Amino acid sequence: MSTKISEAAECVAEQGGDEAFWKFSDSLYQEREVNAQTDLNSLKTFAEAAGVDGGEFDLCYNSGKYSEQIEEDIKEA
């Protein structure tokens, strides 16, 4: 699940820059309890709240364009 959240965050950063990325991240982690899982269906809502166009977000997120990069980052960590 965290890989999908990371992909969403990359899409938000691509479209809205650092400010949108941090708004997205803040709202994502403020909406739930510390150990609760994030509802992946809410990612678009958080992206839009951060100022990103929902349609553009969907295109990026559903394309999987960042999945390989995220997997590589995990391997390196």
C-alpha cells in the first residue's frame, strides 16, 4: 500500500510542486489515526485539496509511471 501512496505523492509533486506535495502529505497523515491504513480511494481527494487537477492526477497515478522508480528506491533503502 505504501508504494501506491508514494506514487500518488510523486504525481502530486510533478503537477503541483513542493507546496502541493507537502499539502498532500500533511492532509494524508492528518486524516487517520497513527496506525490506521489509508483508504487509497481518498488519494485523489487529497491531491485535489492540495491544488492538483483530479483528472491529471488520475492519468498520472493510473499510468504507473512512478512504480518502477519507487521500487528502485525501496531496494536502495
